[in-house]
Amino acid sequence: MIAKIHKYTIDLSKPLDISISIRNGATNVNAWYIDPPKIEPHRQDNFVGKVSEGASTNFNDIWFNPHAHGTHTECVGHITEDFQSVNQSLKQFFFLAEVVTIAPEKWNGDFVISKKQLQYALGNKKREALVIRTLPNTREKLSKQYSYTNPPYLLAEAARFLSEMGVEHLLIDLPSIDREDDGGELLAHKAFWDSEGTPRKRATITEFIFVPNTISDGKYYLNLQLAPFENDASPSRPVLYQVMES
């Protein structure tokens, strides 16, 4: 199916899914020092919600944390005292996006993404969404246990640059855009959302994506889908479509 968005034509029959699903057990990707997700039959009295154990339907209970267990999209409510829901923040779902590949650089003993790297990767392009693939890029990202590993992150100046460039939706293949243990400062989150100035309430951050190496850097249309949870963050499914200018 061919669709036209603004001046771009996209083929809806060729989606490029860059999400990591949530699955039961310890091989699920994980961060923030918590147990793996659980997907298991509901049990109540003599009832077990599993067809193979006599039930008429499969009826599972699911326990997970959106920030720790897979691709998720979050709003400024992630760092504010007042409750704000990502389900209310995200009202449009198609965005012109740029995919960039960046090798985090050494800085003060950590690996980080700097403003200079993003300036080089993005140039003067005006994009509603930016998708960052970090190197090395292996399928280990689909099941990696990130707790206590100090993964790469964005410097605050890099996040502020994206905000100033008008990037409304930032997507990255790491558990967070901030340092794993930063004493609660969350400088990159604050800079991207301008939470201490005029908060960008429509802007979102999507973490724990996976961009296969078969997807080239460049311009795409992003369909950012999320589960309708009234929460600061929700499991999400970002899907890219190649674009053709007409």
C-alpha cells in the first residue's frame, strides 16, 4: 500500500520495526536492577489460565516495568513532580525522521555522545524525530543485561542541541540517555525536555530500540506507536518507512 505524507511517498507494505519486544524470562533485555518480566497463566483457586492445562482460553498475567524491559516511550512526566501521561502527550504518530549511526567517544572514563558528534551526523537537517544507532551494533542488544554496566549516554549539551534543533522525538538503542548512576541529576533528560525552563510537553524520548544493520542511515518516516497506558512511559513500537520524494 502506497501512502503520501506531505511531499513524501511511503510504502506501508514495507515496515521496518525497530522495537524490542517484552518476553517472559531472564533472556529479556533488562536494566535498573530489577527482576525480568513475567508472562504466566493467571492462577485463582483451581483455575489455571492455560488451554493445555484444561482452561478454555489462555489467560496470562503480565508483570513488567516499561523503563527496564524493552522499547518504551516516555514524556516529561518521567522527571516531574506533577503527573503527566505519555498517552496524553503523544497525539500525532507520523514524523519525518533521520537515522544516524554514532560510535560513543571516551569522556571522563565513560563513553558518551557529544554535541559535536550530533552536529556532524545531523548537519542542518530539520527533522521531527532522530533515531540514534550506537556502535558496536550487535544482536546482543536484544537480550543484554545492562545493570551495573555503565552504558554510553548523551551529554547534556548534546540533548540541548537536539532540543534547539527542533527534534521533538528522540529514539536511542540504550537504556537511558543519561548516565546509569548520576546521582539523580538526569541532565540530558532535563536538557532535552527543557524541564526547568518551558517544558516541551509534546516531546518524547524512546529508549531500548534496536536498529538492524540492514537499515541505512538517512531519511525515513517514523510511525511511533505506543500502548495506551496513562503513565509517564509506555511500551512502544517505533516503525520506520523509507521515503521517496515526489
